[in-house]
Amino acid sequence: MAPDLKTSLVSSLTSAAEKAGLVLISVKQGTDFHGQPTAIFELGLSGPDAIGRSLKLELSDAFDFDKPDLLPTMTAHLAGEARRLRNPRPDCYMTLGGLPLAFGQFEWPFHQSTSGADTYIVHGEIHLADGGTHNLHAKISASVTLTFAEIVPAMEQPYAETFVYNAIRKTIDMGQLEFVKSGNRQPVPVTTRYYSRWQKKFVFTETDDNERLRYLLSKVYWLSGVLGEGKPVWIADPRDAQYLNTTEADLLRMAGDEAGHGLMLLSGEFAAATPALMERAADYQEALEAALDFTKPKFNESMRSGHANM
């Protein structure tokens, strides 16, 4: 353990992790974008599920979350991470369009923009995770306005990761992020339009039962069947519930219905792909290609012909 790290932060995090069913694997000192000290925690599960699966949590060295307004969110975040670590690919999420994505290399915590804008920035990467070797990815620069930051209890990873990931998925849904083999960072603005002050919650996408069902089947197909070698994935993920503007209970209800139709094998809050679902491979590949094509910039052919209005 790095001797320069604040003992109180390490102690508080260790205690919170244990309550969530996680164990502290290691802790080391890091630096943020501006060179200020951070604490980098590696957390994992105990027992046979722990093999090869861990998560990184990076906090500002001076951060104190052991307070009534901060501790509940930290506890909920760690509890969610403990369940995600049981997924065969804990780093992967789906989009509504049918793109399996791997999120990684996020440089927490937020840092203030160096361009003079009144924003907080976090950098990261997403990769198309369909089992191929194409290396299609997008480098991300997610920006949060000062007004939006007032909504967030703390500009630290456990308090922002969910809405940042969902803002990225929403931006892809709108065709505003391009997947390339190399390229510069692409902006993902996270603004107050994603937050309902009246409902006091984040709202990214209005979905109906058909869209949520299609999402769940796509998730189980890709993350369990293709990437997970048939191992179960967490269905009742609150991160997905926020993205789809629904509840964990509603996602479980739908999974139960599909289990009855033979497309999923449900065990508690986890579901695995069945052979019947995997027989739909051509449909999911077609949906992936259409969703990927939607993210590609389109050239206006009328301009090439000189027919544009001037």
C-alpha cells in the first residue's frame, strides 16, 4: 500500500467495499489530469468468480465520501459493480441500436477544461466489442457544464460513471459518434437536458416495452452468447434501467417472459442465452451493421452535383 495515501480514504473505501461483497486487491497512488494526487483502488470478488475480474476505482486523494449525503451513492455504486463483476465481460454494454461496446481507459476524476470553457471533462474510450479484430473505437471527451455539475453530489467516478456511460450511449443512438481505427477525441456533451428537475432523475431515452425487450434480447445474445461463452449476464442493472428510463423490476419481468419462450435461461437476476436465441445470429449481425452504418458521416450527393441551395 502506498504510504502517501490518506489512511482515512483507504479505510473508508475498504469498509464500503466489504459491505458490497468486494475485496480490496491493491491500492496505489496516481495523478489526475492536472497532476494532483489520486488513489487508485483495484477491487474484486472473492471466491471462484474472482478469477480474472477486477475493477478500477480512482478517487481524488482528498476526497471524503464518509458523509450522509455521499455515502449512500458510493454504497450503491459498489453494490452494482459487485454484480457487474459477475458478468463474463463486466466492461461491456449495449446500445438500443444493437452495438456491443467495451468501455475503458477512463481517466477519472473529472478535470476542469483547459480551453477556457466552464466545463468539467473526463476522457475515455469505447470499442466495438463484437468479437472481431477490426479495432473500431471512439476516443471520448465527455464534458459536463457547471450548471449540470450542481446536480452531481461529487465530480468523482462513483457519482458520475453511470450518467456519463449513458450519455455516451445516447450520443451513439443519435449517430453523433463515429467508430474509427484511429482518430482524435470526439465530444460527448452532458447537459441538463438529460436531467428532469421535476422528477429528480436522469432521462436519456423514452422506450416502450417492445424496445426494452429488443434491448434485453440483444444484450443477452451479445454479452452472454457471443462474448460470454454462454455465461449469464446481469439483467437487473440499474445502469441499463436509467438508460432505458425504466426500472430493474421491469427488466426482470421481461426477462422472465422471454425465459418462458425459451430465449433466455433465467437464474435470479442473471440470464444466459439459449440455443434458440443464438439461432437469430443473422438478425443481430444485421442490426449491428445497420447501427454502425448510422454512425458514419454521410456525404450530401446533391452538393457534389452542384444542386445545393446557396
